[in-house]
Amino acid sequence: MARYGKKAGSKVKRAMHERKKGTLRSGRSGRKVKSKKQAIAIGLSEARRSGAKVPKKKKTGRKKK
């Protein structure tokens, strides 16, 4: 079974194209996005907000000693 829906794929595709053109900007700071990883993250977060099928973010907790 697919982990990501079609809508999620299209959002990531759009973000990657924007990054390539140099028009993709990050949230609060509004800086230009240069890395592929950040472009993918932006696409997936937009997909999550729009209700697309995207797996939940992994929770990061403190390491146990």
C-alpha cells in the first residue's frame, strides 16, 4: 500500500519546481530555499495541511540514559 497519496506527490512536485526556479521561500523568515530536503519538507507540510495522505511526523524525544 502506498504511503503517500497523489495530492502529496503533486504538492512536493510543485515545491521542487519552485525551488528550481528560485521562487520557493521558507515560512517565517521568507528566505529562498536552496536545499532539496527543505523543498520536500515544505511540500509535505502543505500536503498535510490540505488533508492529503501523508504519514505522521516522527516524534523526537530526549535520549534515555
